[in-house]
Amino acid sequence: MTTEPSRPKGGRPAGGKNSARLAVADRALADGITPLEIMIAHMRDQHGRALKAKTAGQRQAHMAAAAAAAKDAAPYVHPRLNAIDHSHSGAMNWADVFKRVEAIGEADAARAKAQAAAAAK
């Protein structure tokens, strides 16, 4: 049995842009406001209302709304930690790490001592 080379299948190609979606995005950019900006504005508004609330119940309700908006906006503002490369080259030598930490501590102590001496003059 012979196998034929794969043929392209029907439908929109992968990564193809929908013209309706592009039109909506273009209109939002032309208006100068994006959904992310709306989420952040709502978060700030609710947080401000929570700070000015007179009762604990109102404060809690406004903070819950602010937290929900922050949660919705976070993926667009902050990268996920697993998206960052955490690898390093080579094995950790803990003795060197501790020496470096001690050296930093000694430098901080010397700097503080010099600043105290300068302030005493």
C-alpha cells in the first residue's frame, strides 16, 4: 500500500487572523482604551472606594472586587514564573556561596560604620 503525502486540510490556517477580531482590536486601539486598561482602572477605583468605605462590610466588598480585577489583569502584566529559565550552569558550591554572603555582610557593616563616623563629625 502506498502512502500519499499529507494534503492540507480545510479551514483557516493555524495562526490565521480573523478579520472580525482584527476590526475589534483596531477599533479599541483607535478609541485609546484596551480591556487591560479597563480592568486596571476598575481595580484602582474599587481599591480607592475600599479605602474610603465607612463600614467593614463595604470595605470588604470593594476589596474583593479590586482583588478580582487584579487577578484578571495579572496574566497580562506579570509573567508566570515557569516562563523564566531557572537553570544554571554547573553545581552549586555552598562554601563559596556562604563566603560571598559573609563578604557582603562585612562590606555592609564597614559601610554603616563609615556612615556613622561621617555623621558624628
